[in-house]
Amino acid sequence: MSIITHLIVEETGAYVGKHQGRLQVRKGREILRQAPLLHLEQVVVSGRAVSFSADAVAACAGQGIPIYFISFGGTPFASLYAAGLTGTVQTRRAQLLAYTDRRGVILALAIASAKLKNQAALLRYMAKYRKEREPELYQELRLLVLEVEDHLAELDKLDRFEQVDALRAELMGLEGRAAQKYWQGIKQAVEVGPEWPGRKGRGAKDPVNAALNYGYGILYGQVEWAIVLAGLDPYAGFIHADRPGKPSLVLDLIEEFRQPVVDRAVFALLNRGSAIKQDAQGLLTEETRQLLVSKIFEKLDTPEKYGTKKVPLRVIIQNQARHLATFVRGDRERYRGFEVKW
């Protein structure tokens, strides 16, 4: 039996209880899965009418195992973890102060730079396999790579600002223009179908966007957990504006990881002919959700170049959150966003 480190609960009406050092997922009298708490790293719930015993929740909290709830469409709506993890003060005070000075500008530009470089890297990766068999597409993708990278020079000009509020409008506009080129390339390089409307966020009903949104929901949990463990406030970001209930720092840091974790996994499935199946309401079927979960956690466990070593992406996410924390506290001279090397 394989060791379960990420327990996914997708079955409608499932019950999660604790039994002899394990989390046990049942439906009626049938035991669907069992996961020893010793090896478990997180629980993700995307099924409807799923219930937990108090013992199961207490066991997870006691062993530092977060429980995340996401909708079938990939929208995160709740998280459970031990209250003591949010009890740190020094880092949060520094984080809030960083918003008002140059540290906020440095962080925003570093994250945005990594995002643009990773978008360009994925387009370049897709282009290199088409040089011989699809030379026209190869040239088109290479041109789009250059156009995305052109925006990095614009990004450098925003370093003149002293406070992140002053640069936000220009930064968001720049990111939007780069994203337009990125998704234009994706539409040409990936088997998304001629009717694909382009990138759509929450509530999208087409299969490609539904798969991306579901994947981002899983990635969201990884990023939030890394932020909490680093002693940071998930709701105090730099690029994304403050809004009640909006985890703006999670939305900031996730930008470094969309391409290497979710986009690459989803597009690989599409180009290999895997069907993204939906029900009559446009929601992903259980079979498709299980496939996406499998591929995304496979990516999270994939080693990528990080400094002088190769490190699993899930560890890189944790390291980036810690680097952000040490930077705002003044223990690190510079924050560098994560850039993939393909």
C-alpha cells in the first residue's frame, strides 16, 4: 500500500474520522481510504456534504496537518489549522510596516518579475519541441516569448516608486499586457480547441479554465500553508489590494508558481489527449478531479533547480515564504522570486 501524504476527499457524503492513529474516509459502511497521521501532510476536501469527527480535526491540529476546503470549481473557501500557528507577532509587525516603505516595492517587483519570466519560460519550453515539425508555430511562440520579456524592462522602471500603493495601477496593467501575450501563445500551442474563450477565472464553465481553476485551488492551499508556517499574515499582501476576506499575500506569492505547478500539468494532459470531463452543470467530474489532483501533486514533488541544488517544488514554495519573512524582518538583504529553469 502506498503512503498517503496528501489526503483528498472528493466523495459526496463522505465521513472523515480518526481510528488508531489514522484518518479514515468512509461512505456508509465502506472504508474508502486510510491515511496514517504519521505521514500525512495535508487534507484537501472538495466533495459536498463531507463531515469530520471532532477527533479527526483535533488530531490534524495537534500534528500540524492543515485541512483545506475548495469548491468543485477550485475556489478555496475555508482552512483549518492549529490556532497557535498564527500566534507569531514579530514577523507580522515587520510585514505590515514593509507595506509602507521600499520593502513593499522590492517584493512586488520581485514577484512580478518571476511571474513574467516563468510565463516566458513555459512558452519557450513549448516552442523548442516544435522547431522542426511546426516551424511557423515555433517562430510565433518565440516572438511571443520576446514580447512577454519586453515587459521586464517596463518593470524595471517601476523601481522609482517609494511605496507599493503608488505603483500598483501601472504594475497590474503591465502584468495584464504580458498575460495577454502568454495566453495567446497557450491558445496556439495547447490542444484547447478552437472555441476556447481564453483565460477566464472564477465561475468559468469551459473545460480548460475549469481545470486550471481547480488546479490553482489546490496550489492555493500549498501557498497559504507555507505563508502561515513562515509566521506571515496571509491577508496582508503587496501586489493585490486589501479587501475584507481576500488573502492578498497568498494571491501574491502564488504568482511565482502557477506555470511550474498548474499550467504545465494541465497543458501536458491536454496535449496528450486526456479528456477534461464535466457534468451537466459544467463542473469537473470526480474522475477528472482525481486526475488533476494526481498530476498536480506529482508536479509539487518534482525537483526543480533552486540555487545550486534540485529541490521539490513544494519545498521551494516553503522556502520562498521563509525568504519573504526574513526579508521583511531585515534578516535578508534581498528577496528574489522563484524562476524556473527549463
